[in-house]
Amino acid sequence: MTQPPPPPNQPPQQGGGFGPPQDQQPPQPPQPPQSPQQGGYGTPQPAQPPQAPPAAPHTPPAAAPVPPSLDKGPQPAPGYGYPQQPQGAPQYPQQPQGAPQQPPAPQAPQTPPPPMPGQQPAPGYGYPQAGQAPGQAPTPPQPQPGYGYPGQPQPPYGQQPGYGYPQQTTPQQPQAATTGGGRKINPNVAIIVSAVAAIALIIGGGVWYSSSKDDGNEPTAHSSTGGDKGGGGGSEKAPDNPASHVLFQVPMPPVADDDSMSVNGSWLTDKVYAKTGAAEIVGYDPVKGSPMWKIPLSGPVCTASKYASADGKAAVVYEPAMPTKDKPSHGCSQVAAIDLTTGRKLWTKTAKNGDELATFDNVTLSGGTIAAGGLDGGAAWDATSGAALWAPKPADTCEDAGYGGGEKLVAVRKCGSYDNPTVHIQTIDPKSGKVFSDYKMSPGIEDAAIVSSNPLVVGADVGDTGNGSGVSDIFSIDNTNGQLKARISLSGDGYAEDCDTLDEVENCHGLVVGNGKLYVSTEEHDGTGDHGRTNEIVSFDLTTGKQTGQRADAGDGYAYTPLRMDGSNVIAYKRPPYDKGGQIVSIDGTSFKATTLLENPATESVRDVETSMLPDHAELIFANGRLYMADVYARKPTAGEKNYLAIAFGTR
């Protein structure tokens, strides 16, 4: 993935905001924020007949933190109504200079259409603002061939090969490799091990286990999209006093003038908070913030796994060299496994698509496998050993655009021509690549995002009606037989979901899955009082596709974003009004009653940092009474700014 252009420098701003808009506005008097419009609903296509089994289903397939210096208690300010920023997740958020104008009241959420009939499977295959330093088990389908199985004809999907725009690299000698299931990968497909052996010393010791669980699934990194376990509430308990204080903050790493660098990726275990920096990954003490280990990388991190394995492994994709003025990007070709327990890099691998190195937009983990996908196709390796499991094949007309991980491994597979692809959602075996289920999206859908791998929930922008959100409809799919269970329309102005389906198939905000339901935040609208705007979280049944009637109100001046499931409860972040601190709440899955777990300080300097790291464009992890917020891009601050890479809050 070519490194995107940097966002422009942003002027200082006081107060809070919720999601930066694209256009700068001249200064205006404080007014309530304007909610962006959401897209319409595309007409569903008829069910597709079963496809002939393709024989080769995949081609693929830093400085020590500054001690906190903030006031412990909130300091009241004038009433609500300070201008907020509209929601949305532009790739390079910008800070507004003034408040948007008062919008008309949004339309009420629409009732979704009835579910479409199921389809049979086709077998086979932030930006910190100015501020001071803050102080079923149905019968499974018949076995199908795995990824890259040799000696089989190509799938009859399209005439044009591939989607890739490979980076130019020096060709390397192909090598034969053996998959975990004993299959040989095509000799023309080479897996190249990079000679990277930079290992940092670790301070401390012991075995670390993840503290951020996903209902019994593999632990999550910076978000959680749900295992459908339900029952029994959650493990997060309300403290005697939810008022938090700043545990630590991590300074923004230095970057060149007028430049920015991706710092995507953060994870939490019982013993370490790990965050990517400028061509490095650093492990911090989760309470004190002192650096515990550092892993240098040869270039900037392009993307990182959303999940960490139960034994503390994570994955990143990064560039082989640092950007220069003449070559701002070297291609996102390096895939590495990181051991969060020991603070070392286990291995670095690359894959070739023809004579070029494949580049990747997405990486995930599931079942002991690290899988990376993109326009050049998908590849996978054993998370511990780095042994190749599958890789792209130049002659294949289908490519894995990306993977969803967690409890199961799901591929978003595109077949046919680049400008008219057919998209398949396939649940696959993490070790062999064998296809367990296949759902063929309707014609005209070009991209899809994995909201949850189990239950299988997918978002798509039908007919380009998502108005930039990347998703207008949600598809609930049976991942044992590939049949559609329900289709939920999120079109219109009612909902605030966002999925980056073009570059990252596992990057959705504003919606989570659990208890057999989809929980989604609504668009902001005028509150019941005279101060500020608000929104709600509502739920849909994943079997019927209908709203359940559950509704949690954020309250005047606050706005909800669901972050993850905690047992049968929903953990949500409440974006605050301009004179309050943000909150973390637990919403009971049955009563929908919200309990405050954490409330951040209301001091101006803290709010400035917090509101620069809102969940639509930053990484938020909450576990064990602590909230970690981190930026995903580093940039040089303007005069007078103090930028932070990450900030941590705790009630104890």
C-alpha cells in the first residue's frame, strides 16, 4: 500500500470535537455540531447459483514518556454547546477552525428491509490539537480444495489476471515451499525471509496474558467486533469512583517538516501496552508508561493486526526502508510477527506475485495463522515459525483483498476484472486454506468489510450509497453453509457507522456484534435540552434483520461509539461536550442500562489531547479500568502545539 500524502498542519483549537471534517471553515460563534449525511440503500440482487468449484481457490489464496502533570479533578467551564466536529473517518483528519452551521434535524432511523433468501456456497476455493502537557452447528459443507492447490484449472470467474500494482523490486530466486497441510506451493511463488534480527532487551519478566478478551475469542488489539457468546454480563466492573487520572502520555515521535508517518497499531496484555512509533514498536508498562522494550523496523508501519493471539503474538506490515524525498514510499511488503510477551520480532517474510514483491493493505491473525491481503492477493504464514501456508499465484484471476481474523478466518476474495469484480466472502481453514463456506455478494458490490468473523457479519457499500462511510448495508451470513440470514439497511441519515473497505477490510467503527445482535451508533442530532447534540446506540437482530427496540441514549452533549463486547455487555465510549471529560460505559445487554466505568478529567489540556484521539480516527483500548488512546499518524506539530502519540487514563 503506497503511503498516503500527509495531512496539512493544523492550527490549535480549544475544546472537544467528534471526528474531523474534510474542509476547513472560517471561525464561527459556538454552535452545536453538524451530523454528516449517510448514504442510501441499494436494491438487493437475486441469489446466485452455485459456482463450479475452482481448483485453485487462492492466488492468494522513545523517548521515555513525560510524567503526567494534570489536575486530578474536573474544572467546570461554561455551559454545553461548544462546537463539535462532525462524525466520519477521513483518512487524514483535519481540525476545523470554527463550528459548522446548525443542520436540520436528521431523519429517523429506517426500518431495514426483510432478509434476502440465502445463497448456496460456491465450493472451492488523530490528530492532536493544541494543548498543554496533560498531568450452530449445522452440517458443514463437503471438503473443498485449499489455497493454491497445484494441478487444478483456474476458477471460471474472469478473464483478466490480478488486481495488483506491484512495487518495483529486484527479482529474487523462487523457492519451493511446503504448506502446513503437506501441499507444495507453486515453485513460481517465492516466500522470502528478510534478514532482520534487531532484538531489544526486555525489562522485567514473566508470562503475559491478554487482558482484553473478546467473549472468549482471541484477544483484540484496538477494537473488538464480537464473538457471539452472550450471557453472564462482563468482566469490567464499575469502580467506587469512576473519576480517572492520567497514567502517562507518550510524546509524538519526530518526523520531517510537512510530512507524516503511519503509526498504526496498538495492543494490550496484562503486562504491556504496545504501540507502534516511527519505524518501531515499543512496549510500555501499562500503568507507569515506562518503556520496557523496543523493536526497530526498517521502515514505517503500514498496517497492524487488530487482534493479538492468546499467547501474545501480533502482526504488522511495514516498508523495507524509510521514505525519502525522491522515494516517499517503498511499498508495504514486509510482514512481521511480534511477540508481545518477550518484546522481540519472531520473523519477517515477504511474498512474490510473479516477479514483483506483493504489497499488502491488511494483516490479521486467527488460529495460529498470520494472513495478509491486498491488491496483489493474499498470503499466510504460521504465526510461530513463519512457515509459508499459501501465497499469490500470478495466473490466478481471483485475489484475496484482505482477511478478517479473530475466532475464525474470513477472506474477502475478488474475482474477475478490476473494474467489475465479483466479491466472495469465504470462511477458510487458517492452516490449509480449505474453504468452509462461500457467500457471493450481489453484482455491483466491489468491496466489503468484515465486521465480525463469528458470527459472520459483513458490511458493504451497495451502489456507492454510503456517502463516504464505506458501508450502507450489513449482511449477516451463516459461516457454515454460506447462506444469507439477514440484510440490514443502514442507509439514510440515521446511523454513524464507518468502514474503510477500500484499503482495510477489517477497519470498522461505530458498530460491534454480540448476543446475536448488531449494535450501531446513530448520527448526532439535537438533544432534548438547549445545550449540544447527542446520539444513541440501537441494536438489530442478526437473524431477522429487524431492530430490537433497544436504545441507549448518550445524553445531551455526549455521543456514543460502541467499542467492543464484554460478555453480553457493550463497552462504549462517550465523546464529551466541550467542558467535560470523555467516559467509558458498560451497557447491559438485556436492560440496556448504562453504567459508568471511567470518566476522564475535564481540564482543558486533557480534553485537547483526548478529543484529538476520538474513536473514528484513532485507536482506543479499554480494559481493567484503564483507557488507552493512540494516534495512527505522526506529524510535526505547528508552533505552540504539543502532540502526543498515546495517552492512558486509569481509575486505579
